[in-house]
Amino acid sequence: MNPANTDTEIRPPEELPGVVTRIFKGVLYAENDAKVWQSLLGLASQVRDYVAVLGLDLILDESEGYAFLRSREDPDGTLPRLIARRTLTFNVSLLLALLRRRMMEFDINSGDVRLIMTEQDIADLVSVFLPESSNEARVLDRLGSDIKKVVDLGFLRKLKGQAATYEVARILKAYVDAQWLEEFDARLADYRATLAGEPLAGADGDGEVK
């Protein structure tokens, strides 16, 4: 076999470095970067092999149109963590859980793809779960900063030209999964205690984004 041909055959596709570099920067959405998205679909197996060496998994949901990298479980702590965990406050964790539940209901009952909610819709969603003993006005006043945090995390997108209106990003499904939702009722007792001002022993937060 001609050595030159062998070199050509084992050379990685030209698009691979660009695709890997892009997905290391954050979540890739099909609607935002169609060209890179199409390259990723064609190179998915190569990208998975490439990032696996670094202890990462490629999470790719073609139907929902997003992809991102997630650190593999490493109980022994032998791998350096390239994708940081972000510890969330109780209020932000609660908001994510409620948005995820709302998305699940929306998917069951609506034929639309985009879940659009106003700030008042979100406030109504949260207020239902407040304990009777809580200072509701204080909690709702704090909601604006919690929404901003969820926007920063990429789970809400503020709509241009529409005041206090957001789209719930479909990628939320990948972070708040079915198992997390099954534990929701148990977690809610802790959320209510925290919102009422009762500290939980040894707990600073109640969720993480990987």
C-alpha cells in the first residue's frame, strides 16, 4: 500500500477541529449555526471518540436540535474536570424544576414546539408552590434575579421586542431529566422549608448544572 495514501486515509476530516472547538465553547443549537450543526451530525462518532479521551461525553439530540459536552461520571476523581459544575441556589433549582414540569405538560397538551412564558406566568408558576408561612412578596421580588440566572444558564431566552417574555429552551430536558422530576415532591419539602426561612443542615444549594 502506498504510504501517502495511508496518511490520507487516517487524517481526520477537515471539519473536525472546528466542530470540536465550537462545541467546547458551549451548547450548539441547530437553529443558530446550521453549518456547524450539519458538520456535527456527519462527524458525531468522530467527535465522541475525540472528547472521550478527555473524559467527556457528547450529548446530541437531533430532534430537539442541540448538542453539548458533559463530564463523565468519575467516582474516583482521577480525571481533571473540564466542564465545571455550577451549584445552584434553592430558588433557582425550584424554578428549573417548575419550568421542566411545565414543559412536560406543554409537550403532552400542545402541538407547538416553543414554550413561551411571560414573567407573570413564571411568577404564577412559583407562587403556587410557596408555603403559606412564607413572605410571598419578598420571594416574588427576588424572582427577577432568579430568572436572570436561568437566562444566564441558557434555559430561558428573552424574546426581542417583547417585554418580560421568554422562551423556555428545549435543552432544559437534558439537564432536568425524568429521574430528577420523580424526586421533585421530596425536594419540594426542602424548597418550602428554605423559602420559609428554615435552614437545611449542611446544605448550601440543592442542584447542579453539569
